[in-house]
Amino acid sequence: MSKCSVNIIFVEGGIYYLAQEGDSMQKPDVLEPLESYNDILSSPKTKSMRKIIEADPGFGKSTLASQLVYDWCTEDPESPLRDVEILIFLQLRQLEGVKSIYTAIKHAIVPEDEDMDESCIKEILKAYKKSVVMLFDSYDEYPDKKTKTHISSIIEMKMFLDSLVIILTRTLILPPNLHPETKRIRLTGFGVAERRNYVLKALADDDELADRIEIQLQRNPFLRDLCQVPLFSTMVAHIAHEWPEIEIFSTVTRFFTYVIACVHNHMKIKKDASTGVPAFETELAKLYRIAFDGLTQKNQQLAWENTYLVSELGQEFYDNYIKLGMLAQEVVFDISQCRYKTVARIWHKIICEFYASHHLVWILSEGASSAASPINVKETLNSINPLDLQYVYRFACGLHKSAADIIVKHLQETKEGRQFAILCMLEQEEKSDQFMQSVKDLVSSYIPIRKNDAILLQRSTIQVLEVASAKQVIFNLCTIDTLITSEPILKLKKLIHLGFIYSIFVTQLCYPHC
């Protein structure tokens, strides 16, 4: 896989800061827009020594972090970091068991052949403390979130009080004990202008190509909504660049199945002439299990030593996946063994969830009834937190109807999972009687669209309301709290027929720039 500078592909989407945090349905969050990603650092509105950049999966948190580092490294005159002496960029997912910030810096940043011990690093940071910026990426994947470490003390502003610290994490996974002065910034994704900018900047300076992609998205409303997620938008752009027509998709599962099929076509997977079974099917099943086990264990494992993966998947499969970029290698320091090692991870957590969902389908359809070692379905589902692993559930529902029925029933029985059942229901392309019964069960009680819900969850809830409305199902109560939408409010009024809804309460609407 060829490498390129982040500056070649970076396109900023909608960026908002939390001007006022709400505490109830009567007092929602107040979000106000920022003009540029540089405003995160330079705007008086976001002035603080602790900033959190939060976003849903696939919204470009790590890409933004890399762009900030790039601007500093190239001494970009427009960057607010241009006068910073020391920038420390750490991937928190790599720091399992590392309690000291100085140990983390020594093994994650300082070259192996550099004669610099931890006491030296400490003295340097002390001397330059007012010109030090720390950038902590992937807090949501940090293995030691529940352990007292220097990282937690720094985030809580108990260490390095004079240094700017920026933490990047998923929206629903915030650090505890945040300092009251911490500023929160949210990434809200791509609109039409951002999609076009990406095509022109990263693919080709070709207005006709950008126009063709946008026309096809307008013909495919589901895919257009999906492309508000930058990760998905870039995937669609690259597919459209290679093929004249974009396939019509109606679910996230179908879209990802198509994307992975495209990858495997590049991999030149051939069918065995005698069995008709695709090559590497056994290896893929093993990768599905590895991904599932990694995501659902107590401390998530998202990277594996390369020697282990080769032993499980085979050298040929491993090399192909590295070449295609589906697996990404990196060298990390294993503090428990006091050695550096090469690990590989599935290139994006959503892709990891896609693979894991296949193993979940196997568990729900075959593993639970296995005579050799039956798997406890309830325990398995309880190990999958929908707040963190919603795509595992969604993909599994899109892959297998019987699995979907089990998953939706499970989610509707849990407080935190009930609304995620909406996302899972919409992954079923065939709207069966069971689907309609699930819709009726869902709208028979209070239906919130909450301020902290992911954008896709907000939009999906509206889709379920639309389905119920079309079937004249009575709603008890619907509240809309800080709905982030690019659609006009008139459309929202049109799709919710008040003849079948007892009450609707809209507290606030935000419009990300398009």
C-alpha cells in the first residue's frame, strides 16, 4: 500500500464547540460553529488548557490529529502551533500498562538509538512547560481508562497545568473527572461542499467527476445520508472514481459488504475449481473470530503481534492484507516484556466491527447449538456494549435475519440498547411482519431523539417514525432534543404525521454547514 501525506487527503467537515452543556430535556446542549479546525486552538471561544475533540466513529478524529501534527512539523505559518517548541503526539491505544508519561514518550517517540532517559525527558518538559502541547489520540481505545496513570492525571489537569492538552475520543466515551474549564469540540461530518472538496483534492482535479458523484448520491438518498460520515464518503468517492456507476445501497451492511468485496477483487481471490469455495474462506473465518474476541474482551484488543496473526491466518493472507492496507503494521513497546514488537491492527475500528459481526452471526446461528461446546447467547450479547460497538450489532442484523430477530429483542430489553435497536432494524432490507411488530413495540412508548445521540442514530430514529407513520401506528410521545440535521424543518414536519402522534416536543435544531 502506497503512503501519502495527510495534507493531501485532509478535508475539514463541520466543527462545533459546546457553548453550554445541558442537563435535561428542558436544557439541551448549545452548539455553536467554528469556521476552521485552527479555531479549535486559536478561537477565544475555545480558550482552555484542556480540549476534547469528540466525534462518532468514522468522522475523522485521527485524521484531524495527524493534520495538526503535519502543520506543526512543516511550520505552517497559519497554524496556531507554529510557535510551539515541543509537540507530543501519543496514540493512547498503544500505551497498555504504561503508567508514566515519561516512559510513554521514551518508547513511543524517542528513537531507540537516542541516549535519552526518562529523567532527561522530565527535565526538558519542565524547562519548556509553557511551550508544550500534548495530543492524545484514541482515548476511546485506551486500555487503561479505568487505571490511575499520568495520562489520566494530565487529562484531569493535575499535571502539566501550563501545557495545552488535546484529547480525541468517540462522542459517548468521555474521560471522567474532567476539569471544569475543559472545552469540548464536536466534529459533525461532511456536507455537499466537503464531499466535493475531497474529490477535487484527494482524487482528481476534475469537476466532472465531482459532479457525477454528487448526482449519483442525489439519486440514492440512503447513500447520500451515509456520506455525511467522512470515512464512508471517502470510500464512495474512491469507488466512484474506479467505476462509472455507484451501486444502489439501502443499508450500511450492504455498502460495507460491497466495499470488502471490492478489496477482495483486488486481492484476486479465485474460487477453487473443484469446490467452488472462495480461497481464504477459512482464514477469513479465523479473522472474524480474532476481531470479535478482541472487541468483546474486558480490555479491548485491537492489535495483535504479527507472528500470532501469521500463525493463525497464514503468511500469504497476512501479506495480502498488509499490501492492501486492510491490516496496518506498527512497532510498539511492550512494557510487560520490556521489548519492542511489531503488531498489526485492522485499519479502522468500524472494519474490525464488520469482521466481528460475521462471527456474532455464526454464534447466533450455529455456535449456540453446537454439541461440542455450546455458546451462551445471553452472555455473548451482554459482552457487546452498544454504546461502543453499535456496528457489530448493525452489521450482524444486516447479514442474517434470524440473528437480527435475536439482537433486536435483546436490545429492546436493555435501557442503553433500546434505541440502538432502531439502527439494527433498519439494516434489514426485507421489511417483514417481525420488523413491523418491532416498530410497533418501539413506538408504543416514549421515543427520544437526544442531544448526545449520534447523527446517524438521530436520522435513523426519524426513519423509523416515518415507517410507523406510513402504517398509521400511534406514537405515545416523541421528543426531539438538539437534532443535528442538514434537512429543512419542513421536511421533518412532513414526515411525522401529527394525526398519529400524541405529542412532539422540539427543543432545538442545529444545522451543520453543507
